[in-house]
Amino acid sequence: MIKIQNISKHFSGFSLKNINCHVKEGEFVSILGQSGSGKSTILNLIAGLDPIYKGEILVANKTPIKAIKNSDISMVFQQDLLLPHLNVYENIAFGLKIKKVPKAEINTRVKEAILEMHLEGKEKHFPNELSGGEKQRVSIGRALVTRPKILLMDEPFSALDFNLREYMQKLIKNLHKKLNITIIFVTHDREEAFYLSDKIGIMYKGELLDYGTPEELYYNSKKMYTAQLLAVENILKKESFEEIFNEKISNGTYVGLRGKNIKLCKESKIEGIIKNIEFKMGEFLLEVQINEEILKIVSSGDERYSIGEKVFIDYDINRKIIIEG
């Protein structure tokens, strides 16, 4: 569906470096990274908004410019960009009118979009009469009503509060299943990316560092930046890991362990001292010193511990993450 091969682009002080990936038809792919990592730049290239780059982009076997002209692509931005002088119905219908779609078909499609976006009763409201979530639903409806093959979304929910963002995430996830449309979604929110996506691309300083399913990235973050971005609590030098856990590591430079994959137990060969305890959203984060290292362990709180207490630990040998560096 979307082929990105050896894409590079240079700005003043920033470079997009040799990006390669393939998005299958019907996939939901998120591009995850911090501000300035190149996420939106890639989206703009796919959308045909920036035609100057090195490499090849094919969208449904067409160049981005041809795909746009063929109505294969629609895009939703962070700002709703609604036309203030048009009501909800007219904003959604705008693209169809430009394409001179027959009036009866416009009416049918817009009514379908209004139902899909849960905007019943809002048809005659103007943008200044809508909430932030309603405005974005109008924007998504306007993008989908043209029946594109690909929907591009550039941080569309980042300006919404937590409850609205959660509502919109569920809405777009359900629409993706229903319509089987290909979606590329730019975000800096890792939880959002993991909830929505079939695949996630990790961007850092213009490079696509990692690309895979949420499960693959969560349990096998090969790059240091990916492991840190995805909140791996413990990242140890290979030598430190081998010393503490008495296990040889044949490859990699670091070993990552998630806090919930380290367990406190009644007895083991590995012991440490609790140095700090924090309560976070129904769980306790224990900092345990072993030799010169501090390990962060997530505990359910079924058993209570105290600072200075000696504890024994074990870990899930199948959940260690080998990090290249």
C-alpha cells in the first residue's frame, strides 16, 4: 500500500536519514517520537505536501502527488482547520462539493459520516459552537467522507484533555476496524501508539530506529533510545547484569529488565537492600540496591516493605531485553 525506500531530506540543522518501511493495506501504523524527530516530515512527504526529497515513495503504486489527485489520501491535522463560516454538515461536505459529487450522493455520504462521528443533532452548528472533541470529529468525518484508501493523522488528539483523548482513540480504533482503511498516525504519546497500532515506527533525530508490532517493541527493544522511550526501568551494562544474575550474555551491550519482570521472593541467591519506595497508580516502585546497581521493581503492594529492609529477588529469564547500544 505504502512503500518508503531510501528517503532522505535535508533542512537547515536537520536531516531525514535513509528511511525505509512498508505499510500494508489496512494496517494502522503509528510514528512515535519526540518533537523534532522527523515524524511530521515523513507524513508531509507521504501526503505530497513536500515534493522535494531523495528516494522513492509510492502510495497505492502512485507518487504522493498522483495519489492526492486520485483522492487516495486524506489528512487530519492537530488543529481542526474547519471553515468557520460553514456549519458541521457543510464542512463535512466541502471536499465532495469541490469534486462535484452529485448532490444526492453528498447528502448520503455526509449523513453516514455524521452517524459514524456521533454528531447527530450538530449538523447546523458552526465550529465556534463545538467542543474540541466535536471539532476533531468533524475533521475526521470530512477526511473520511471522500472515501480515501489512506488516512494520515498528525497528532490529532494532542490538544484534547485526557477524557476526550481517550474517547477519540476508541472512536478511531473502531472506525479503523469497521472501514479497514490504512492509517498512518503521528504521535509523541507511547500509550496512544500502543493502544491504536498494528505497527509502530520509532523516530529519533531523523532516523527510523525501530519498526515492529507493539509486542515486538515492548519485549525486544534493540536500541537504547527505544528502550528508554518505552519505559524499560532497568538498563544494565552487560557485565553488571552477568555479575548480578550469574548469566552470560553472548551478544548486545546492555540488558534491559522491566520492573514487573523482577520479582521479590522468599529466598534466592540474589539479595539487596530497599533504598526507596514510591506509590504509583495502584503499584509500588521499589528501588533495590544490589552491589553498585539500583534496580527498580514494580510490586502490586500485596506485601508491604520498608526502606532498609533486606530482600531477595528473582527475574523472568524469558523477558530480558538485549540492547545493541
